[in-house]
Amino acid sequence: MKRVPKPVFFIVALLILAFTFTAIFGVAYYNGDNKVTVLKGVGDIRWGIDIRGGVEATFKPANDYDATDSELDAAKAIIELRMVSQGITDYELYADTNKDRIIVRFPWKSNEKDYDAVSAIDEISSTAKLTFRPGNSYTTASVDSDGNPIYLTPTGDTEEELMDGSMVEDAVAAVQENKDGSSEYVVRLELTDEGAKKFEEITTEYKGKTVSIWMDDQMISYPTVNDVISDGTAIISGSFTAKSASALAQKIKAGALPFQLETVTYGNISPTLGSNALTAMGVAAVIAFIIITIIMIVFYRLPGFIAVISLLGQMGLSVAAISGYFTAMPSFTMTLPGIAGLILSIGMGVDCNVITAERIKEELRGGRTLDGALDKGTKNSLAAIIDGNMTVVIVSIILMLVFGPSNILSFIFGESTTGIIYSFGYTLLVGVISNFIMGVFFSRIMLRSVAGFKPLRKNWLFGGAKNGK
């Protein structure tokens, strides 16, 4: 058996424990009264309608606009894209083409305190049409709740549209370092080939002049063109916060609605379970984990102890993939079926470690040396683990494809089940992948590492007979 250096166990174990702690509790600090989140934890998860409640709204085309069926479907698709881009997967969305209505239900944000249905609805129903215009002339001005000026309705030469959001390929929030050493939040736009060519023409014609940027009827930035920009990248600057820059980027990326929406009715949805049920589930999970820890250590000794560490890592990795801990993975809406998927994957993680521990025990009782038993036992258990887990992976992917945002077979199963079953498939898939990383890879590294410590090289500590050498 290939030996692993002794310090590796302590390094891997400490890294897993530190990662799990930050993944569950998050990392944040306060800058005055403002909370700055460095790493997201359980407290930042967006809970589903069944657990925390949410918003219900019915929209219709504004100004008595007679929308076609294709326009209504396009508006529905854009609203859906906006919700998915915000990590909202527990939603219900319908388009009634007979009455020109769009009905949507979605959960509250994780940090929602005011429970203001109007502001929540505005996030997904604004038309979000991006335009570049000459000059910065406006009709009216006001201030927002923070005292920042708001300029509305272009007038004069500014009424002309030089370019719109259809030429934007991607939009992301970013931090830009200024020449004076300060930094500010901006929105970076990646333009299409046609957009890059058009933007080069605009910056050439208006070099030294102002080109304002508008979102719907509001001017959000009015920079002066200093240089000709030909690399297909545009920067929107303004009085952005991290939250507002991210929200604007999401709206631009989703695209503009084909017509303006008017809210017909709206209201709050009460949770079917509530926060008390969530607290009860949390307490039950802690008790269950304590019982599993005792059983694993009593029955499997040292491999059982290492299995407990790997299970903690699996839980931490699963939570991190849901909460938005990793910036590359957006936060995910956690529903009751999603919790069920997570619990099922943890059970499979226990099974994975039990199979490995049993194989090692069998090899030791068959007369093999400790190194030989660890080598043979881990190899023999791998096929069974992969076989069982890959079946679940395939099923999870199928569930996500059928009931996910793409709605491949929603015409058969119905769209009302989309968020519920997708949530189950996602958490189950994430949990199984976490199991492979922690329960197969890292647990085996730790096992081979502790086998190098002379006081621990006793067969009974690995499941063998008490009098084993």
C-alpha cells in the first residue's frame, strides 16, 4: 500500500472542519450598521415557499396592450430567466393566453425583513430595457430613499437611441479601481460582435462628449467618452452598491420584456410549514448526527471516526453548493423536498463509509496485514460505491432536466411541480458529488495517513480482532 505522510491526516481534517464551520455559519462582519458578507452560510439560504412563504402576483400588459401569444410566452420566459439567475428555483409560473395574464409565485429573499411584496415583484417585472443615448437631457428629477438623484424620461437629442440591450451578450457586476486609488461597483458588459462594432462607431463619433445609459425610463449613468472602445467591453458606472450592481447585471443579462407589465393583484403567501418546522428539522438533524457518530465509532472504531469527519465535510460541501458560498455557484432555493434530497445523500455517505469499513474488516479477519487490508479493502469497496452512487447521479440529472427551468416534459407532468422536484434532484446530486469528494477521496487519504502512526497500527482499531497484531 502506498503510504501517505502522517501530517496529512491533521492537515486534511483541520481543513475539512474549518471549511464545514464557515460553510454552515458563514463569514461576515459589520461596517457600521451594514453587514458585509464574505462567505455565505445557512443563514443566507433562500428558503422555499413551503418553509418561509413568499409572494403571489398576477400581471397583465400595461396600457391595455394586446399581447400576442408569442409575446406573452416571451415575457414568461424572461421572468423565469430572471428568477433562475437569482437562484429562485421554487416557483410557479403560468401564462394565461386567453386573458393576457401572467401568474407567478416565488419565495422571499433570505435576508428579507420588510416583507414588501411590491418591491419583490418589481425585481422580476420591470421591463429592464437598456439603451445608450447621446447627451444627458432629462424631463424630471427626484431623489431616492438614500438621497441619490434620479433622472427620468429622456428629452431633446437624448430621445435618440444609439444602441440597445439586444447587442449585449453578457453582463456581470464587478469592482473597478479608479485612477485616484478608490474603487467602485460597476456593471461590465460584454457585447456581441455586432454590438462591439456599433459601440466602436458610437465612441468614435461621440469622443469627448457624453453618452448616457438608460434602464427603461431612468438614466443610470452619463459618462464622457474619453477613448474609442473597440474591444467589445463597456462599463456602466454610477452610484452602485454590490447589491444594485448585481441586480442590474441580472436584469440586463435576462433581457427586456416585450411589453411593460402592470400588476393586477398581489399578496403574501403563508408558509405551509413555517420556521418552527425548520427549527425542529435542524434539532432532529443534530440529534441524528450524534447518534450516527456514536454508532460509527463504536462499530468501526478508527475508520468510523474518520467517516464522521468526512460526513461533516460532505454536509459542509452540500450546504456551500446551496447557499452561494462559492461565487461561481449561485444561491439555491431550499425547499422541503430539497432537504429530503440532502438527507438522502447524507445517508448514502454513511453507506459509502460503512461499505469501506466492512471490506477492511473482512480483509483483516481473513489474515491480511493492516496495510494489505487497507489497500485491498478500499479497492474492493470502490466498485460497489460507484455503482450505487452513479445510479443516483443519473436519476438526479434526469429529474433536473425534466423538471428544471428548461421544462423539457412539463407539458406531461405540469409546471406546478417544476421547482419542487428540481430542488430534490439538485440537492441529491450535490450531496452525492460531495460524498465522492469527502467519503471516497479524502476519507481514504486520512485512513492511509493514520495507519502510519505506530500507536494506531493495531488491527482492532480498524475492525480486526482484539488480539490482532
